[in-house]
Amino acid sequence: MFSGWIQRQIERDPESAVLFYKRKSRRAQRKDGAAAPRTLNLRKEYAVALHRVGRNEEAEAELTAVIAERGPMPNGNDESVRSARIWHARLLYELGRFTEAEAEWRELSAEYDRLLGADHSDAIETHEEHAATLAKLDRLAEAEAEQADVVEKRTAANGTDAPNTLRARTTYAYFQGLLGRHAEAEVAWRALVDASDRTDGSSHADTILTREMLAGTLYRLRRLQESAEEWRAVIDLRTASIGAEHTDTKRARDWLAAVQRELEGPDQAPTV
């Protein structure tokens, strides 16, 4: 659509992208009309550029106008319409308008299932976004059920240890913990530690974070000695990778000290 130099420039410099797409969309509107597909596509790109520089209120308003301008589409296969709605749902989420975002993700999930098939990667992604939004609304049982389906589909499509599967499994384990299902969460976190160790190595930040989640879950299960052992491992790994004085390392040391105090006798439990 644009020359390679221009494309690289707008990718490197978000502020340049805002100006570029604003000018292009205004010119297209004068030449082709406000409702022309090219005009609306450029306005969508302008909204995305606004989002990338943090002007989310303006970006959401622009996308709302683009979606309204398109109106009811006789052909649901219009990818540009779906793209605008996807970005709109993301912006609603980022703006904290979770009720509106949930409704949009729910509609998009159903539409993607119908048009692309429930096992299509884009359809799975909309369900994952919907689950995250449900969690923000404290509809945790619904979020956990939807995320379980995401994990199943990601595993079938990409395998157990693929990055997007591991991300989905991590979210699912987190939801289980929020629901108080700590025994199930412990099994999930252990499996994730093993998987992350295989794929990224024991010193990778994701592996260490997963071990930290396991340590916290063991604490909630009152398996204090095992929790202390995991916290020690986390401290050693974090010290080696980011240093003893890093905030994350200090937090792990504070947790270990609190768990050790409980092991030695009654004391103030750490806030989870």
C-alpha cells in the first residue's frame, strides 16, 4: 500500500504514524467520500496509531465512528469491519469499560466461530480476550470455563508447549487460584514450571515467575515447608539473573522470611 521507506518510518515513529494516517484519511474522505472502504480503513489505522501513542479516548471515539459509518454489513466476511471491532474491544478493555468490552468480545467470539470455525486461531483468540474481560468483571467461573476451552483448543492446534498454549495454561492456572481451587492450581503450576523449564530454561524470567506462583499456591495450601523450598529456589534464580537488590528478588526474600516465621511459630501471615 505504501513504499517500504514510509512503512518503516511509521512503524519506527508512532507520532509520525498518527500524522501520516490522519492526513491520508482526510484526503481519502475528500476524494472518495466518508463511507468509502478505503477511507474507513485509513481511519481505522489512524485510530490504531492514536492508541500506540496513548491517546486511547480519541482512538476509541474514532473507531466508534468508523463502525457506525459502516453500518450493518450484508456480508459478515468483511475482514476490515471485524478488525475495527477487534481494536474497539481492546480499547474498551484498556479504558476500563469492561461491561462494554465483554459484550463486544462475546459478539465477536460468536461471529468468529460462525465464520471461521471454533478451532481457527483468530476465533480462539477472541475467546481468550473474552475470558480475560469476564475476569475483570469478577465473573470468574465463566472466565475459567471459557479459558479451559481455550487451553483445549490451543493444545490441539499447537501442542502442549507452544508459547500461546503456555500463555493460555498460565491464565487458566491463575483463574483456578482466584476461584480458591488451589489444589488444582498447584498441579497446573507444577506442570507449567516443567514446561517452561523445557522450552525456555530454568533461569528464564517466565520460568522463575511460574515457580513464584507455585510457591504462593503451596503457601495457600498450608504446605509451608514446600513453599519455603520453592521461595529459596526463586531467590537463587532471581539473584543470579537480576541481582540481589532487585525489587522482585526482595519480594521473594520477604515471602520466604514470612513463611519461615510461620514454620517457627505463630506470627503474622503474609498478605497474598
